[in-house]
Amino acid sequence: MNIQQITDFFMWCSIINGCLFILWTIFIMFTPDFVYRTQSRWFPVPRATFDTLIYGFLGLFKIFFLFFNLIPYLALLIIK
């Protein structure tokens, strides 16, 4: 594997995970009741707990996205 393939890999990982993050955020912002009803069928949790969990998972996903996709991609662009 050469540096160009690794750079392309991280580019596509960043694009795909960025789109997932944006999609997840849009769903939570515009249809929170639908998301809660859908998830509460499988996991019966109170609404306040659900909101806290979703907010925490969004934050965790954003941190993982930055550290494991975007930062390595930017570093590869710098050294290329």
C-alpha cells in the first residue's frame, strides 16, 4: 500500500462518516419524536435519559470521527 492509497482511504472514510454524522444530527434535530418512538420499541428508556444518551453518542461519534478519520487524513495531506 502506498501513501496515495492510504490518503484516498482516509478521504473516503471521512466523507462517509461525515455524512453519517450529518444525517444522524438532522434526524435528531428535525424528527426527535420519531427517533424516540422507533428506539423505545427495542429499548424502553425514559425520554430524558434517551435525549442524554443520544447527545452523548453524538459527541462520542464526533470525537472518534475527528481523531480516527479527519486528523489522519489531514496529516497525510500535509506530508504528501
